[in-house]
Amino acid sequence: MPLVQQNIYCETPRLFERKQSQTYYESKYYELQKILRRTLRILLVDGRLIEGRLQCFDSALNLIFVNAYEIISDSHLVHPIGRLIVPASEVRQFQVSN
């Protein structure tokens, strides 16, 4: 049974075509679909640093990661997490890792 449900984008979404006037969320969909299946490093609002592969996102722009882990900067340790769902409101910034 496929994991994909309505409004959850695990593949490059074909629902949206470029339009003259995009809403804020539609423009974010376009940005996110470019980095699906890439490794991201995200800084959360509470200061934690997480790295993982962006697997999916939903209509509320929540991010779903696989093979995620927390990077603990003070001790240079890595804490494996696995699968992780991050609400969009908890992301302070992110960057695409090489």
C-alpha cells in the first residue's frame, strides 16, 4: 500500500503549474519540490541542529525526514533519530547539504 496520501508530496508534485500570481504557500511548494530527496541541515527554533534527507512535505509545509540525526555541537556528538516530522513553525533556517 503506498504511503502517499492526498496533500502529502513524496514525489515531485505535479498538482501545481506555474501561474502569474502565486500565493505564498504555492511559492514555498515550488521551493520544496526542488530539494525533495536531498539532505538538509535545519536549525530549529529551540536551537537544535538536525540533518536528514527530506522525504515528504504536506500542505501545511511540515517536513518529513528520513535518516535524520541531531548534531550536538558542544560535544561534536551525533544522536540518531531516524524518521522525523518537523512542523514548519519550528524551522528557523535550513540549508541544503552537499
